[in-house]
Amino acid sequence: MKPLLAVVGPTGSGKSTLALSLAHKLSGEIVNCDSLQLYRGWDIGTAKTPVGDRRGIPHYLFDVLTAGNSYSAGEYARQARNIIAEISGRSCLPIVVGGTGFYLRALLEGLPVLPERDERLRARLLLREQARPGSLHRILKRLDCAAGARIRLIEDGDLSAGIAAAVRGAGVHAVFGTGGAPEGVLTAAALRCLSGEMVARLVVNTKELEERVERMGISDAKRVYTARDLAPGNQIIFAACGVTDGALLHGVRFFGDGCRTHTLAMTYQSRQVRFVDTVHMFREPGNRGVRLY
């Protein structure tokens, strides 16, 4: 492979701006390496450079898929290699830009030989999961306990799993499942403070929900939402207190005349996370009454 330049990093770190500057100075052309920016219409939350801001520099592998398209790292690597070869053939510098490390490794190092997708098996497993939610996760834990432990299944009302997936060292690498819409918005707010990302869509599977969606004025019930869609703006403050022990927070611990709570607080603008361990005394010395602080 001829020389190429890779600009990698998390969303919002300035990769696109740097890549445009380098492309202008080095006669470069930009190749996307962000799995979300491949999709048409996913502009909010992905920091995709608008067409009008691209300074006339060619951009490749942006807006080439729709939400219903399946895609793999192997397919990306094959397409990207062909485009990079064409750019190099024009004596220009290919600049690969994005934050999807698996795609970049597939491009630079290749992937091991794996079996082809079995669509019939996938369809059977999907039907099983729809009939018995969580069954695929239980199968995974039986077949590969370590991998199953790194994936948390969202249960209704669960925020901690989604937040833990964006915290290094929490031991949670991915989250999937179904939860309530309010919890989804709260999780999106927390993930934005942590520079994390999520995608979500409404599950409309009853007549009552269809009518509710219609009353809310939602015209596209299959729309895919990002964290920025669910928690827009920059004035975001998130705080949570543990009730029971979870992936991030300890639950309330009672002792004698008091209790101990564990709280986290974070803001989008500071990108700082604070954990607060607090002792609450219910009774003042010498006072037989009870008072909560």
C-alpha cells in the first residue's frame, strides 16, 4: 500500500478540521473511517462535515448507506482500499479520517477468515429474541462467559449499563435491549457528557402505542435517533444517586442512625465526572426525633 495519512480520535476532537487543513496543504483527499458517517441522514450527533464546508476537497464513503443497509468492516476495507488506490494513482495523498478503530484495523491489517453471514440463522435468532427478550444474551453467556459478561442487557428503568459502556474500566463494552423512552433520554444526556454515543428507535408493537405515536406527531416511527437527537443542546447537567448496587454506583447503605449514598454528577461543557460519597445522619446528638438532611 502506498503512503496514506490517518487522523483518528473520538467524536468532537477536531479530526475533520485537521484533515481538511492537511488535505489543503498536502494535496490530499479524504476517506471516511467512521461507521456512523457512512449513513445518509445521520448528520446530527456524528459531527459530519457539511458539504458546504468541505472546501472543494473530495470526500469518499460519506452518505453511502441508508439505515436499513447491512454493512461490515470487511466490506468497508474492500471499498476503502479501492478508493485509496485511485487517489494514490492520481498522485494525491489519501487521508483516512474517523473514530471507528475496528474499521481502521480492517483497512490496514486485514481481517481473519470468518464464515459468511447465515441470513436464515439470523432470522431464526431474531424471531427467538422477539418472542423471548434476552434469550440471545443468555445463549452468549453459556457459550462464551467472558464475552457475555462484557455485554449488559438493558432492562426497563436501567440507566447504569448504558452509562457504564462509555466509562473505561467499568467492564461493560456494549449494551443492547429495550427500555423506556424517558430512561433513553436520560442515558443520552449522560453519554453526551462522556463523549459517548448511542442509537435508538421506537418500538411500536401495539395498537395503543401506534395511537400514542400518532398523537405525539411522530411521522416516522422507524427513525433512528442519536444521543444528540435525544439530548440536544450544550447546557446539559446530569446527576444520579445509586439506590441499589450497580455497574457505576453503590446503593444506599444504612447504619445505626444514618446512611451513606453514592452520587455522580457531570456536565457536557466541562466533560468532568465527579463521584460524591455522602454520609447522612438522621438524628442529631441528644435529640430523640428523626430528621432527614
